[in-house]
Amino acid sequence: MRRLVYKRLILLVPLLLGISFICYGLVNLSPSDPAEVVLRVNDITPTPEAISEMHKELGLDKPFMTRYFLWLEGIIQGDFGISYETKIPVLIEIQRALPVTLILAGSSFLLIVFLGLSLGTLCAIFEGSLLDKILRGFVFTAMAMPSFWLGLLFMWFFALKLDLVPISGAEDFRGYILPTLTLSCSFAATYIRIMRNTLINTKENLYILHAKVRGLKKSLVLKHQIINALQPFIIAVGMSIPRLIAGTVIVESIFSLPGLGRLCVHAIFSRDYPMIQAYILFMAVAFILFNLLADVLVQWIDPRLRRQA
Amino acid sequence: MNFWKKLLKDRIALASLGIILGVIFLGIFAPYIAPHDPLAVNLSHKFAPWGSEYPLGSDYLGRCVLSRLLYGIRTTIFFALLAMLITVSIGVVLGVLAGFFHKAEGVILRFCDIMLSFPSELLMLAVVGMLGAGIVNIIIAHVVAKSAWYIRMIYSYSISYQKKPYILFSKTCGNSSFTIIRKHLLPILFADIVMLATLDAGGVILSISGLSFLGLGVQPPTPEWGMMLSEAKNVMSIAPMEMFPPGFMILIVVAAFNFLGDSLRDILDPQYYSSKAKI
């Protein structure tokens, strides 16, 4: 087990290097000159002299690989560069926005896991019943529901009509209720579906038959079934955490939460490249780490996989 | 043919297909059906209620919501279909190449592995971030983000079909690889490609209109459903009815594509239900 974790951690190094290179390389594919962007953002007319001076200031006159290694060196030391627009270090901006996004993604995550496990199991136990049909209807609607419309509907009904929660902003926990519900909806639907289908598939396995023949209590049989159905669930959940954080982009924009997603959208509009790079690098690293975590968890739950590895 | 018989029996699939074709029809003939010019500003009629003059009301500039909705099919659905067409074409060409020629296999698959190590939502955001807002850039972003997945899927299908006796026979007869691909592989792949594309279409529509909702996609005043919703958001307290038509249309179209895709998968792959892959 420990060896496996070490092996995966060592493999992370080339992967992270590759991803950092892609992140950096993408900016150089961009059609506009960063120096010109900086000048425009600060309301300076981009004359050729001003541009070449800005090139020197940003270090753009050096060759590509040199710039990449300088950038990488900075990142290892926690220096993500300075935002073109606000002139504040990118790291500080991210640190400011991160808690909002983490609270939103974290609360949605808990809600999704809870709903997925409980409702998925209920659906599988009462397969074909009215409850199952209603929940499956919900699943299919939620999977086709655009999150930006759902957010608006929630906002209109709960904030404008009933005046239960604030319309936007994140002053206290009540501001997070609607964003969390909006973000969770489509994910919860996916996991209810996964849990239900894997549980129904495991029903026919021989060890379940054996457990029933031995006369074990129904709840005990169910427990075995659930443990065996957890594997695809955990893999899917692990994969979806970064998607969840990426999904906050739309939800944060609807409810005006000052989180990472809104920061990124704003950076795209103002062509603030250091900001965009940092956001993408951050998300990619999160994606890889959570994948690793899910893999390790799955192997920890299922000893059969450990022996194969 | 067995496939058509099964499809005709599946009422949900037929209804979904009807909705999709109907919406596409409305989009093509939007200029003849729409009651008003979708871009005509008429400030004296702003926030008109639902009625005979403006069937679905008018927005904050007095533009007819129904007309904008109909013209919005041209941007929302047609751009989504265009993005998918490009992605699928790349997927078919490279997927078949990788499946059929061992020299290309390694390179193409390693390339896919790298692309797939990024979540596609993030990759789309990254490409749009670098290229800037605009519908062309969104389509490019979509192609970059989604091609690898199609290449992978079509590669695995073409590998499995190569064990079919008639393809082995054709090889033994000394037919050229190109002939085998054209006459035997592509026809049998076609159904799988349609199924993959249909399953994916809903997601494409959601992501394109989502980016437009954020203001990164289609630029005003061109009507687009996601952007209409973001305009409706700004006037929510005055005209709450304005956000219903575009949202409802997205929901219906995406649901129709999802249902049709599910039905096609069940018809093409009956073992899917019993197999463990049903996730």
C-alpha cells in the first residue's frame, strides 16, 4: 500500500512538469501581445517604444525556455507573478478568493455524497417503486438542467419571492445556501444514478446469494452490497471534485460570490495572463491530486485491487 | 432492418427525435416564422406582457422574446452541432488511423492520454482564456477539449471491429487498408459515432450556452439562449417571466438529446445493461 502511494507520488513529478509547461505554453499561443495588454489596461498608448520597454520589464525579451524556467522557479517559491490589472501578486488574490470557493465546493461535495449515497441506495432497494420512479424523473431532469437557469430560478423564488435568503454576496452562511443547491443538483443526479445502477448490478453476484442462503440479516447483506458498490462511486466522486471547483465559475457569477471562478472570468475579460495561468495550474494540480486520492481510497477499500497491483 | 424496428418501438426515443428535428426545422425557417425582427429595438414596447403582439413578451430593449428564441436556435443549436461535427471528424480520422495503423497508434494514444489528463471543462476555460471571448474561440476550445475523448472511443470501437470475420477476410484477399476502411469499417462505425455524438450533444449545448451566459461566447446583440438568460438575470425583479422561455428551451433540447442517446445506446448495445460498464 505504502509502496503504491510512493510510486504514484514519484510519477507525479513528470506529470506536473508537463502540465506546467502546457499552462505556460498556452499563453504564447495567444494572439495578443502581453506587453500591449498591460499598457492598455493601464491606459497608456501602446507606442513601439513603450511596448519594447514593457517587454523588458516583463522579461519577454528573453528566449522562451529561459522564461519558462524563470516562471517555474518563481512558482516553486510561491511566486505566481503579479496581476497585470491590479498590480497585486497573484498569490494574494488567489488566497483571498480561495476560501469562498472552498466553502462552496466543500458544502456541495458533502451534500452530493450524502444525497448520492442515501437516495441511490433507496432507489436500488425499492427498485421499480413509485419513489424510484420519482427520483429517476428528478435524475433525468437534473442532468439536462442548465445550472445557470436553475440558479436564476432559485434566486427568483427563494430570494425575491419568499425573501428567505440574500440575493447575492457571501456575508454569512445564508448566502451560500442557494449556490450550494445550484451546484449540487446536476452532480447529485449523476451519483444517484451511479449508486443505483451499481447496487442493482451487484444484487446478482454470488456472494450476495451466499449471504442470503446463510440466512444473514437483510441489513447485513445490504451492508456488503453497499461496500462493494462504493468503488465506482468513489472513483467518480474523486474525478468530479475538480469539475465541481470548475463548476463554481458559473455559480459564483450568478450569485456574485467573490471566489476563484469569478476571479478567473474577470481575468479572461481583462486578459490578465498571470492570473489565468495560475488558476489553470492550480485546478490541474487539484485534479491530479484528487484522482490520486480516489485511487488510493479505492484500493484501501478493496483488497483485491491491491493484490493485482 | 432490426435497428429501425427497435427505434420505432421506443416511444421516448421517437418523441425526442421529433423534438430535435422540430427545433432544427424552426431554426432553419426562423425568418419566416418569427413575428418580429430579433434585433429590432423598440423602447416604447419594453417589458411587454405575454400576448398576441409579443407572444412571449419583450425584453428590456423592447425586442420580441419569441423571435430572439427562434433565431437563438441558429446560434445555440447550430454552433453546438458545428463544434461537434468538427470534433467528431477529427475523432474519426485519428481514431481510425490509430486503430488501423500500428505506426500511428502509439503517438496518437499518448497524445490523447496527455489531453485527457486535463478535465475538459478546465481545458475549455484555458483555451478561451488565452484566445479571448467569442463564438469562434469557443468552438476551437471545444474541439481542443473534446477531440481526445472521441479519438479514444472511436479507436476502441475500430479495434474491436477489426476482429470481425468479413474484415479479416477482406484483409486476406489483399484489399488495401483504405478500401477496407471505406467499404467495411466506416459503415459499421457510423451507428456508434451517431450514438456517441447524440449522448454528448446535450453537454455541448450546455457548455456553449453556459460560456455565453458568462459573456465569453456569442456577443450581443446576436440572440443566444444562454446570453438571453444572462440578460434576463439583470431585469429579474422587474420582468421575472423573461427568464423562462430560454431556460425551458435549453432544458427540453438537452433532455431530448440525452434520452435519444440513451435509447440509441440500448438499441446498439443490448449487453450494456448487464455489463459492469453501466456507469
